[in-house]
Amino acid sequence: MARADNGTADALSAIHGAALVARQAATFARFAQSAQLALVNGGVGVVARFDGGFRVMLFTIPDTRITQVSVVTTPAAVANLNIHAL
């Protein structure tokens, strides 16, 4: 499953299925030049600069499989994350 805040604090979308999630995650590739691995709220994440702000991807990884990807783009939501660069 992938969740994204769609750039607004009150809009949240979700998609299900490995193939759909992989295609959606590929759209994050445009941020690759500025992407950096990070600990986000104690878990694995990627932080990228974009358009004067930040985009954050968080991964839920129980055992050895990614089961959820969350994309956070709103400045207020990003500000509430505990981010440590790796």
C-alpha cells in the first residue's frame, strides 16, 4: 500500500498492490538528485528537496518486505516528522 498527502493537509490518497505502488514510487525518481537516506520517525525513509520544500518517503518494513510507503509533501506534515540524515 502507498499513501500520499497530495500536497494538501486534508487530502490523503491510497493505492494498493505491488505493481501500482512500484509505478507510483517511480514518480519519486524526479527527486533523486537531491534525495538522501534518513531515519524518519525511527524508520527508514528518503528525504528530497523540491520546489523550495521537502518531500519525504517513509517505508514500513516488517521482517524483510516493504508493506507500506507513505509520501509526505505538505510543509506542516513534514515539520512534524522526526528526521535524521544518514
